[in-house]
Amino acid sequence: MKKTYVRLAATAAMLVSAATSAYADSLTLYCSADEAWCQQIKTTFEEKTGITVDMTRKSSGETYAQVRA
């Protein structure tokens, strides 16, 4: 379980750096963790960057299939 959160945190960090370097107006976040955790990441990112986050919460299998497609 701990490894999952570390991976998700790393993914979130990559999304943050990619979005800020590209100066995007919005960002889509695919999240497979606990919904409350996803919402906290979304809110914190929006507050710190001013970039709107569209969050999609799905199981890891659904998220993988969507990202892979």
C-alpha cells in the first residue's frame, strides 16, 4: 500500500512539473487512489499554480486502459 502512494506522489509530481513548464490553462488528472487523497492533490495543485484541474477518478485498470489508448 505504501508503494502505491509513493508511485502516485511521483506521478503527481511529474504532472505538476509538466503542467507548469508548459504553462497550461488546465490539466487532466487520472487518479486511482482514494478519492479524498485525489481531491486534496487537485485542490493543492490548483491553489499553488492557478491551473484548473479536471480530475477523473477510476480504478487502476480503467486508468491504465484510458492512458494507454
